[in-house]
Amino acid sequence: MVIISLKPSVAGGWSVCRSHIALFGDLQLGAAIKLARELARDEHQRSNRPVSVEMPGPTSAIVLARYAGVEDILAA
């Protein structure tokens, strides 16, 4: 599964990351969520692999979006 994650910055903005690499930074939370979901949707449509969008929560990651692959749908 590909994970697109949101990470808070020290300055108060948010970064959109994939594999611990920041793709975009210094975004407001709403814009970061929208961009991360768009990236995830595009990745899923391109590769047909499952993709998840996550951000840190108080005790664990909060899943904001999940795009399932064909094999995930058939297994359900």
C-alpha cells in the first residue's frame, strides 16, 4: 500500500509526504488534505494499487482517505 502522509512543520504549516519525502510543504491544513487526496486518487488511478492518506492523531494515525485496489475489493 502506498501511503501519502501529512506532517506538521515547526512553523505551523503542513507538508504532504510520500515515503518520508516531502513533496509539498508550508501548506494550510485544508489545502494539504485536498492536495494529498488528489495525489492519492491520481496514484491509485495510474497504478491501481491501494493508496491511503494519513495524518498524525493523538494516539495513532488518522486515515483521511483510502483508495482500494482491485484485489482488495475482491477479497472483501
